[in-house]
Amino acid sequence: MTEHKEPTLGVGEAANLLCVHPNTLRQWEAQGLIKSRRVGSRRDRLFLQSDVELLRTSALIFKPKKRAKSSKPELKGGQS
């Protein structure tokens, strides 16, 4: 039986897709939000592309909306 290898991404590639700093991705891995596989003598992290896409989709769903700036000018000097 042949093993089908799923595409993987390094920390930098995965972080770019998620629009986060690589250290944020490392923290998420430590918290168990995403799993990685360690490879090579440097123990580099590899993330399954499907896991990164799932996390990206989840982040889009739960990303808070930015508030629109108020159209009213702010008063200065404590005036009401």
C-alpha cells in the first residue's frame, strides 16, 4: 500500500498564509490549535497544508469586525 503524502508548509509559509508572525504560529502550536511535524537535525516544523487552511478559515469566521470611525468630530477642551 502506497502512502499518499499531503502537502506541507514551513513556519514562514504557513504564517504568511495566516497573516500572522511566525512566533504567533509557534504559540498556537504550543496551545494545541494546530499540529506540526518536526523534521531534520534542526527539528524544523512542518504543518499540513490542510490544517493551515482549516485554521485560516476558522480565523476568518471568528475575526472581530473593525469598528467604523465616528463621523462626528471630537470636541476638544472638555466642551460638551
